Amino acid sequence: MKKHIATGVLLFSLFGTAYAGNPACQVSESQARSDLAANLNAKYPDSYSTQKMLLDSGMEKFRLLCTIPSEPVSDGVLRKLNDRYYPSFGTIHMLYESNMKSYKELHR
């Protein structure tokens, strides 16, 4: 976990202005982890291995979402997905990728 935090700090240090407005990262990594853990605990109360696996995977997707540069189109897509699916970061990431692929195909 410390490695991921250091990576996030490094990314923010290098690209802080470009990524600062990214709607997916309006909460801290620790808050995102706490929210996701609570959500998974409610969905899978007696399955700790499932919770751990999905928490690890979800936080990996959260960190990926936080590397997306802040741009008007991507911010709009992320904001809508985040409003609807937070803290399901895997779902947000998958739908973001799909939406942006379609956007790029429509605006070639």
C-alpha cells in the first residue's frame, strides 16, 4: 500500500495541475478505500476473501482513474459515472473506457 501511495504522490507531483480537476479523484485514496470497503462489507458480509479481492481490484482501478488527465469530455463522463456508481471503481473504469472509445470513434 505504501508503494501505491508513493506512486500517487509522485504522479500528483509530476502532473498535479493536469490531473487536479479529475472528478474521479475528488476524494482521497484512503476515503475511497474506506467507502469501497464499507460497500463490499454490506454486499458480502461473510465472505472476507471476496471482499479483499474486490477491494484490491477496486483500488487498482481507482488509481488508474486518477491518472486520467482533466479534460472537458473526460471530466463530464467521469463525473456522471462517479455520481451514479461510486464507489464501484471497476464499473466506473469499464464504462469510462467504453464511453471514451465511442466518443473517439464518433469524433474522428
